[in-house]
Amino acid sequence: MNQTHFLLLFLGIGLTYLIIGLYAGRKITDKADYFLASRSYGVFAVTLTLVATQLGGGMILGTSNEAYQVGIYGIAYSAGIFLGFMALALGLAHKLRGFNVATTAELFETEYQSKFLRKLAALMMILSLCGILAGQVVASRMFLHGLGVHHEGIFLLFWGFVIFYTVMGGLKAVVLTDIYQVLFIFVLFIGLFFWIQMQYPPSSMDWSPAPNALAEEMNWQTLTPMLLLPFLFCMIEQDLAQRFFSARTKRVATGAALGAACLILIFALIPAYFGILAKALAVDIPPQTSVLIALMRTLVPDVVLALVACGLLAAIVSTADSLLCAISSNLAQDFGTLSKNPHREVQISRLITLASGMLAISIAYFMDNILEVLVKSYELPVTCLFASIFLCCVLKRVYKLAALLSVFAGLSAFIFFKIFPISFPNEIIQIVCSFLGYGLGWGIARHKRA
């Protein structure tokens, strides 16, 4: 690839993001505006920004890598996200918007009357989101290496752009760039798909994995968490919930969730196709290199490859800025700030966002598998928090004791199975323990009130 073409496009996109961030930052008046954009977004904006939260390196690069190994089963991660969005569209998004809170952790205080559980939930969510954000950093490093760009300064410059515009513009900057990025990604990859499939039609390819690959790479013990954890995490994830909280109405939140579900599932087939095609063509995949990038280097001209590279950067950014904004939202709103002055609160929120971005980059230097990082990051909050958040959306009456026992039953099971793992998917048992804890606490609390 002609690195000059890529770097010029890279700098052009980066400068565009900076301008958007500075423009959005001028209109921010307080902390609520910084993190929720005054709850003013309609269906179009919320749909595209919801898609953007998931359309990152994990989905595109990770799906193509998995499909290269296990065929159509490589879309398991994306299928889990689709199911999560559908559950949100069927009523949970409507309910979340109706709570009128700023973070999912805040529900433990408003619905369960426990400040302690709110802070514990926020801490778990922050750890999880930091891991997912680190996964995007890993994806960007892998992708740059696949392009032959090994200069550490370019890698850090890219993340400097992302962090700076998110710091300056908050959710307003994130949503504006998300709309631009998702439209760019869809046009680019759908066009690329139709151009390549004219030469290699999907119907002529074998989408099923070799039996030994399926046994080694995607057995039921690995498939279950890859499908289940994204599905459940979508219903409690702060960066998604933040979009629903910023929607203008409950109906907007519901419609956006349904639209995002459909777009995610349809788009996931494109990186899966590219991964299977790379396998069929026996494309050489160097170590620490993305399957998608290796295939594109084989099939497309340098200028197109530079556009693909920028499209992948946009995909990574579209998820990373959402995560960064969500992490700082948890820190600033669930743990409080040091000032009641609106202007001072915005300054503190920006400093928290900056620190969160730097921490995620540092974590990423110790990781190398994209989807593994993402799935592992989902496990703790799903195990400990999902039952309480889900049930407060569906039950008419909830109790503090139920949430307390649920969180600690899930946490105890999580720790136990990390020390003593078994052959059955541990994640299922951990989630069941959390629900059992909730049921026990709910029964005790209801009996006492009776």
C-alpha cells in the first residue's frame, strides 16, 4: 500500500474529527449536556450512533478473523449483539429511557435505594468498558501492523486525535462523528463487497468450517460465551444506555434499537464473507496481521486499500469514542465531581475523559486477541449486574436485599469458577447464581413486608 495516500487520508479524517470536537465543545454548558446532549436526539441519530458503538475493530476485524477459522460461525459475536438490540427494541429500551437516569449504575440508587451498590456497579462497568476500549486499541495496532505501519508515533497520534475530540466535545462530538463514520463505513464496505463478489460470488464458497477447525476453535464452550455475553451485555452496557438516555422520547429509543439490530446483522455478513474468501483463496496471513487487511492487499489497488484502511480506522473510532465517553460518564456521575459549578464540572469531566483514554492505551499493550478481550470484558458485569438491571425493568416492585444478594452471588460464582473452572460453560452457571440470589433476596424482603 502507498503509505503516503493512507497518511494523507488519515490526517484529513483526524483533522475533521478535531474540528467536530471543537465545534461541539463550544455549545456545552454543564455536565448533563456533556454526557447526555440535553436528551435531544431523534431516531436517525440514535440509530446510527447505536450501530457505531458496536461497529468497531472487534466486529469487523474480529469477525473476519473468526470466519477465516470457522466459517459462518464467525458471526456469533455479531449475532449476540443483534439479539441484545432486539431485546432492547421489544421493550427494554423504552423502559430504560423512562427511568430518566444518566447511567445504568444509577438504577441501583433510584430503584434499589443503595448508594453502595451504585458505586460497585459503576466500578464493574468501568473495568468492563476499559477492557472493551483496550480491545479497540489492540485492533488498531493489529490493523496498522497489517498495513506495514509499525511507527509507534502514528499509532499514538491516531489515539491522540480520538481522545482529544472526545474530551472536548463529549457526547455531542461522539454522535456527530458517529453519523459521519457509519455512513462512510457502510458505503465503503457495501460497495467493496459488491465489487469483489462479482469475481467471487458467495454462493460459490463453502461457508461451513472444516470439522477439525470447528472442534478446535469454536466448540460449544467457546461459542456459548461469544453469543450469550454480548447478548446480555447489550441490555446493561453504559455506552448503549447512554444513547437511550439521550433520546428525545421512549418511542425514539425503541425505534432506534430495532433499526440498529437490523443494520448490525446485515452488515456482519460482509466481514464474514471476506474471512471465508481469504480462506478459500489460501491468502497468506502473517503473524499479528488481520485477515481482512491481508485479503485486501491481495485483491484491491493501493488507493482502494488506503480507503479500506481509513474505513477500518473510522470503525474503530466509532466504538472507541463511545466507550471513552461512557467510562468518563460513570466516573463523573456515579462517583461525583468536586464542584457544583457547571463550568467547573465540564472541566473535571474532560480531565476524567482524558485520563480514561490514557489508561486504556496502557492496558492494550498487554493484550493481543481482539474478540477474546471483548468477551472477557463482558463477563464480570453480566454475571453480577444483569439480573438486577433486567428485573428492575420488568418487575413492578423491587427490593434492595434482592439486588444485594444477586450482585454478591454473581461475584462469588465469578471468583469461584476462575479458580475452579469446569467443562460446562461457567458463564451460564454464574448468571444462574445471580438470578437465584435475586430470587432469594426478593422472597425474604417480600416476606418481611408481609
